[in-house]
Amino acid sequence: METSTKQLAKTLGERIRVLRLDKGLSQEQLGERSGLHTNYIGQIERGEKNLTIESLQKISRSLEIPLEQLFHSIDPLNAQSALGQIVGMLSERPVADHALVLSLIRTVFAWETEKRK
């Protein structure tokens, strides 16, 4: 693997580990759910293996998240923009916090809409 590919594999592996732990799953449990060998899960999380699209799909389904969520913190929006900062902050939080933030955003937008009337 070339350097940028190695870094991408490592970053993606770390992301998968965070999401797995956030779901309270062991590597063995993720392996069972996804039909992938436990050793392979470990290699992925350490960035030692390049994932196939099929393996990515199996892992995302096993974690009960959309594929795009695996990549949120890997290739984020411009970190300087407000949206990029929001995405960056959310990607570092447990998935349960995402629903809370969404609820807060909806409340603020509803309040802003009412204020304009």
C-alpha cells in the first residue's frame, strides 16, 4: 500500500473500532454479525488490511449504520467551515448524541421560523 492508502486504511480502521465500541460490541461479535473472521476485523481496525466494498457493506450493516457514516470523519468537509466543524464534532461523539443534536437543531430552526412570523 502506498503511504496515503496506508493512512486511509488506518483512519478507516480506527473509525470502525470507535463505532464498534460505541455499539458495545467486541471484535468477535462484529465478526459474527458481519460474517467476517475476528482476525480480519482486528487487522482492519489496525489498518493492516484494505477493505473491499463488500466487507465495508457487511460491517456497516452489522453496526446498523449507513455506509456514509463510516467515512464522516475520514474525508470531512472543510474543517474551517461551520458545517465542517459541526460534522467534525459530531463524528467524535457517540451515535446516541447525534439524535440529541438533531433535535436541538430542529428546535432552534422552528424557533427561528416562528420568530420571523
